[in-house]
Amino acid sequence: MTATDQAPETPAPIRSHTHPFLPYRPERLDQAEAVRRGQQFHQHLEGRRSVRFFAPDPVPAEMIELAVAAANTAPSGAHQQPWKFVAVSDPEVRHRIREAAEEEERINYEGGRLPAAWREALGPLETDSDKSYLETVPWIVVAFAEKSTPMPDGRLRKNYYVNESVGIACGLFIAALHTMGLATLTHTPNPMAFLTEILGRPGTERPYILFPIGYPAADCEVPDLARKPLPEALEYFPG
């Protein structure tokens, strides 16, 4: 077959929509370039670690905004985007958050609220109730999950797949922070109702993850841990 008598392209199917749709034509890479980009992205994320030793150096608000903008690209159930990121830089508020978080964590660690098996699992991380980094970091960002969303007419819209949607958004948020050279930690003190009170959030939301955000300290250390190897994380079916 010559260049002049190639088979015509199959026309796109004609669809009928009741809501607005747009054409989607992302760049299609050749396999070598696609693999190269995938390897580069994996190597980039392989360097990400959760950090508990931060520098007090300032971080511009623009970097927080860019990370939230990246989180906003996450898929969500029925495109309801049931998340709200609340950013805190005020030292007094960060102090209040630290005090409340440590109070709950003392009950967890020293008061026996954490089961023995969970404390044993946390052993290699050497975590405890000290959350002084919450005052060292220039920013605390709390992701709230919106169980329902107030509508302009006063109704409450129930949101669906909230945990799944907010979890994906938080993953992209973490990746964006790492891409900008920032460090964070997924801190989930339990219970977390104090965050709702301190930050004045409505009852339609619940705290999901607390992120201390900043640059790693010059003497920062992280646990020497190995990630799950690919054969343990991936199976082909049928094998």
C-alpha cells in the first residue's frame, strides 16, 4: 500500500450528550519516551520521604497554592471534589494545634489508647507524642473531607466516594510538594476534632490529614526503610 492509497481513518463515533463535553486529545508518546518519563517520575518519587525534622525557613504562599492546584486535578466521585485545604502560617494558631495534637498523642502513646500491636508496628519509626515540628514548620495545611457541600439555595448536597476522592487529592498534593523541594508528613492524630474547632470548620467537614510543610532541617534524618518491591506490589492476572 502506498502513501496515496492508505486506508482512511475510522471516523469518531457521533455521541449525543445532555451536558457539555469537550474533545480530549492528550499527547500520545512513543513507547521509548513514555517509558523514559515513567522511569524519571518513579525515580523522582523514590526520593520522597516523610520528615519529622524541619527547618524554620520561610516558604512562599505561592508554593502552597501550587500544591493545592495540583491536588485539585484529582479525579473524584461524580466530580464533586469533596475536599478543602486549610493553610495556617500564624504562629499562635500553629501553637494551639501542636498543644491539642500532643494532648491526644499522649493519650495514644502513654495512655494506652494505641493497641500494643500498633505501637510495635510504629517502633522502627521511633515516633512519640512530641510534635514540636508543628511549630517549627512555616505552614500547616489541613485537608478536610466534605461529607456534604452547602449549595447556593441552602440545601446540602451529599458527596459520594469522599474518602477515595480526598485520598487521591492528598496523594497529588504530596507529590507536588516533593516536586518543589518541600517535605511533609501525613499526620493523623486520632481523634482529630480539635482541628475542626481550632480552624472554625463547619460540621459538614471532617479533618482528614494534617500536613506540616517546610524544608527538611540541615541535620534531618529519616528511618532506614525499604519500600515494598514491585513483585509484592503488582500481580498479573492470569499469572
